Amino acid sequence: MASQVTCEQRLNVRWLGCDGDANTGKDDESEVNVAATVHFLTVCCSNGMSTYLVPDQNTCHQPTSITGENQIPTEEEQAYKKLDEKLKGLLATLPKDKGWRSANIYLHEGFWLSPQVIKGLLMINNYFHAQSTDIFLAAFMKCGTTWLKALMFATANRHRYSFSDHPLRRNGPQSAFPFLDTHIFLDYPITKFEHLPSPRMFATHFAHSLLPTSMSSPSSTCKFVYVCRDPKDALISKWHFMSKLRSKELPPLSFNEAYELFCNGVSEYGPFWDHVLGYWKASQESPEKILFLKYEDMKKEPSVELKKLAAFMGMPFSAEEEKGGVVGEIVKLCSFENLSNLEVNNEGGGAQKFTAQVVVENRDFFRKGKVGDWKNYLTEEMRERIDSITETMFKNSGLTLGLTKEA
Ligand code: A3P
């Protein structure tokens, strides 16, 4: 059963993590974001923030880190503390640059990451073991994670729930399944995910090359659904999203600055192109393990892409289901229009806790949901530069993304 969590308990989060800036020794994230966090936590408390659904129990999992449980030091806690020390040491050695949300991000094994997600990565590599039936949703930020979460959850649980009274309508897609990168440390000290029924589903933004072999090795039978998007639209979407989350104590990140950083690969989980290429190449090598989808294709023909998705997940729609309109029901349930208008995704509707410092209102995951919004932001010169980076990076890979002038 989900634990009952009071507002006071939520505000009393026990946190052993190193979320700060190792070079200055300043816990920059917790300091600069505390006002925003309290505001968002209040929102969460009043609206019953959930972390993720446990479908067969029909409940939402609530992390024990915020309930005050598990306070006796355990072997696990000792290991966790050691890992925290390791993180501090590691951050001190990594190149850093400007973050879009927080002051700094760090270059770790070829990818720019915030301190919290580097911690998540270390924990995943040390403690997370993929099961053979797990299905991971992977994407660079702002490429369609929310949409895919909804589609995958609705598809996998279509025999469990009626479409008219569906948990996605009450809880929203963000709660559909855990975001591995940070949910790994939402329970204290380490989340085990043992309570999730098979197939367990997780979302991640981590690049393919950063993942533990239990997840990424072609010999493990767990699967990945990867969704990518025209980098120009991903850039616009990410700039809007991160600007909302950016600490008010930091100067705003101008669009021109974000554009420059993005082109240079400097953005959380980036470089964008290396991220996409990593999954693309792995999908070419193991098509049975990685399904590579494009946001633009999904917008154009959602039913076709959904059928592809269901078959890949090992849950193809039967002829009877297709005749009965199940595909259309799922497409409708998960459409931008439907999800963005749900109460849970509107002002005061709820929020998602990613770390002690980062809590995001559900409504911020929905903006326009369109292909080609970049045209309202990029000059011809800017478009040309991004398209030429894409062309150069993807040369001879067989992959093309949103290169047309007219999207
Ligand atoms: P825009 O900012 O361009 O509108 P992510 O879920 O990976 O964070 O990506 C967010 C982007 O997907 C946002 O793009 C958001 O509006 C869009 N989005 C969210 N839900 C969607 C849905 N059901 N269908 C299509 N797009 C959706």
C-alpha cells in the first residue's frame, strides 16, 4: 500500500546527497532552489503528489525518503555514503560549464550532466539490475517522453483499466512509471523497484553508452523504446522548460545563449547528436532490443506508430482489438489535447518530485505539442547551422531527422 505522507514530512526531506558544486564547495542547487522547492512542495502536498503508479496494486508509490522510515543505519546506508563521497571526488575532477537549470553541469564520460543525475548514474551502475522483461523508455530531454510514457502505460495495461476511468486521467502520464535517473534515490537509501509488476517500465534520459551492461548489453533481453525529435524543436522546447525551472537567483538564460550552448553540445544529457546516434547505432545492431521512433512520425500517423510500439513491447493488438477501436482509444487518451487539458495537468493539478531540489509542476510538461515551432524562434542562419551539424554528425549513419525546411 502507498504510505500516507503529510506536508510536514515532505518538507522534512532527509537528504544525504551531494547535490552541490564540488569546486566551490557550495551546495548551490539546494540554496538557490529552496524557495521554489517550498512553493512546489506546497503544491504537491495540497494535491497529493505521486511518484509512480503500481498498476497491479492500483496505488501510487510514495518514496520512503520523505516518510521518515528506514532511519536505522544499514549496510546499504554505509555503501550509499561511500558512493556519495565518490561523487564529491568525481565532481571535483570533471570539466564544468554553464547549466540551463542550475549554475553548472559536468562533462562525464562524454555527456553533460547535473550533479544529481551523476549521482543517479553511479547508483544505477552500482545497484540497479535490469530484469529480462524490463522495458525502458529512453529519450533526450523534450523529445516526447511524456507522450511515450502515456502510450506505453496505456498499451501495457489496456486489459486492466477502462479508458473512461483510466489512472492516466487522474494521475497524468508523469506518474505512469519511474524516471530511473532520479527515482533510483527517491527511496531511502536506494529504490529497489521490487514492487513493480512485470514488465517493469522505466524512463531514462541517460545516453546509451552510460548505461550498465545489465541494461544495454545486446545479450540481455530487456528492451528500449527510444524517441527522438528534430533537434531544432527539442532546443526550443528545452529552453522554455528549463527557463521555467531555472533558479530565480541565477540570471535568466537568454535564447541566444541557450542556442549557442546547444550547438556546442552543452546542455543537460547532451550533446543531443551523440545521444541520438548512440541509440540509433544500437538499434541498428539490435533491432529486436531497441525500437527507434520519431516524434514527427508519431504526430503524422499515431495509430501506425502505436501498433509498431505495441508489437515491439510484445503486446500486439489483436484483430478484434483493432476492430473494436482500442488503438484509436489509446491514441485519443494519450493525445496532447486530452492530456494537457486534464485537471492533473493544469494549474495546481500536481507536481513531480525529481530530486529534493527539483519538483516540476505537471502542467510544465505540456506546451504546444507541435512539429516545427522552431520557425517562430530561429533565423535562417541559425536553422542552417543546426541542420548542418545534424547532417555532419549523422553522415553515413542512415539516420535523418527533421532536416526539411518545411516541417
Ligand atoms: P513542446 O515544448 O514543443 O510543446 P518531454 O515529454 O520529453 O519532456 O517532451 C515535452 C514535449 O512534448 C513538449 O513539446 C510537450 O508539449 C510535448 N508533449 C507532451 N505531451 C505530448 C503529447 N501527448 N503529444 C504530443 N506532444 C506532447
